[in-house]
Amino acid sequence: VTSEYDVVIVGAGTGGYVAAIRAAQLGQRTAVVEQQGALGGTCLHWGCIPTKALLEHAHAFKIVQDAKTWGITLGEAAVSIDMKQVQARKNRIIKNLSKGLEFLFKKNKIEWIRGCGRLLAPGRLEVNDNGTSKTISAREIVLATGSTPRTVPGIEIDHHRIITSDQAMMLDHTPPSMIILGSGAVGVEFASIFQRFGVDVTLIEVMDRLVPLEDVAVSKELERSFRKQGIRILTDTKVTAAMSEADHVRVEATGPKGEIEHFEVTYLLVATGRGPVTNNLVADDVDLKLEHGFIRVDELYRTSVQGVSAVGDVITLGWPGHPQLAHLS
């Protein structure tokens, strides 16, 4: 079955849904191919929005704990936090915003095609959904498949004790301890969240300073603030081994002078950046140029394939370390 569209976008994250809405506003017959059960992509479901919700909860919890500082007297009962309620509120926020996107799609007459898109040729996409397949065609195709948490060679993500930000986002309890590997935007955000929730946090960074893509002054101020909060920081340190057990994970790390340190913590959160989602995105005979796995685009976001553009986390802007953030998408 073949359908005709002016524009088809693969992916309904920040880059994808904004492109779709704008195309529809310009009078283009527009469709979005999205395999997830909800619109919004990483930012809404696994990134910006839920982390900000968790940060607000953590901040509120910290303020209540420090009530005396603000001249507030609480009762005798110890202050505690119910992470199940925290998760419930976070999920309500996500659901409401996702429903808002569905409304915008309907308002602008954008068709949501459920399934996984694969570029067969210029202007032609295959969409697979639970074993069923169909081919659609479009004058212009936009690839906006986003990114996924990167893994580290030699460290197996078991989603049990060795986790990524996706699992950390869903924890319904406050673990006693956690090592966070990586101090980019994701790592430092979770360090701040979990420390305020009362978790004993150790932050490990292979480079010689935190947030190494930021200015040195920013790194120094963040490190000063984190140390003051009680977060242990190990820079110029490499995690060389991690072994998941039933109720903890054993971690081995090598410091700047070759010294080896062993840890036993409840979770190891691997936050070493995000990689592009390009696996099985194009047919074997489609010459889509990649650079370190990212889609190469020109200044107008055109790819090497005629009539195919790309936006968001899945592209390379031609300079190393460009931030994969929603406002840039």
C-alpha cells in the first residue's frame, strides 16, 4: 500500500514534531512515523521534562530538610520522601504534555503513522509495526530519530544494578549509594537529584574536570558546589570493571596516578553521553553519509540522499562535542 505525502518525518521528538507542525502550517500534507506509544521523544519522556520534575522534587525536599535555616519549625516526625508519589507526579506531567502534542497533531491535520521507519530510496519509506509492513512515499523526508544512552566498552548494562539514565529516571526508591560515571549534562543533573534525595553519590569523570565541554570556570564552580553538598568527585579516573550482584555492584576504578580503588554501591549509573539512533534506519543500498555514526548534513540540514533532510540529536554539525539538547534540535 502506497500513500502520498508532501513531508514525512521519522521520529516525533523535539526536532521531529516541530518540523511536522511547521510543515503542516505551511500547507504541506504531513505525516510522522513514530514507533513509541506516545509523542515527544527523549526530551519529554526520558530527558529534559522528567529530570526537571525530579529536580524540583529534590529541591523541595532539600528546602524542607533545611527548614530551620528558613525559620520554619516542623513537627517531631522525620522528614521523608515517597518516591512512588514522586514518580506518579512525574508521569502525570509527561502524559499531559504528550496529550498536548497529540492535540497539536490533530489541530494541524498531521497523520501519526505508528511503526518504525526505514528509508528505502529517495522519497520512499518502509514502515514496520508489529510484523506488518507498508511503504509510503513523500516529496521530502526528514530523519529525526534522536539518540540513545551510550555504553562503555567492557561495562555491560544489565538494567538491574548497572543502569542508564532511562532506568535512573524510573527508580521508585532512594538507594543508599550510587556511582555516576560521566559528568556531562546528564551525569551532573542526576548527581544533583540523587544527592538531594539522600543518596551517597560518587561522580567519576575520565577527563581532568567536570563538564569538560564547558568553560574551566564553570567546571571549577560546579566542583566546588558539589563537594560542598557532599558529592565525592573523582576526575581523571577510569572505571575499568563493574560486576553486578543481586543487591549491589562492585566497581573498580583507576586514578590519575595508576592507583586502583574498589567500590561497592547499590547502582552504577552510566552517563557517558548519547549516541545516534541510526541502526536499520536505511536500506543497504542507500548511500546515507554518516560521521562517527551521526548523519552528516549541510548548512540547510540536507543529507547525502536527494530529498532527505535530518535534524536533532541524530545529526553531526561538523564540530566535535556539539550538545544534544532539545533547544538545539
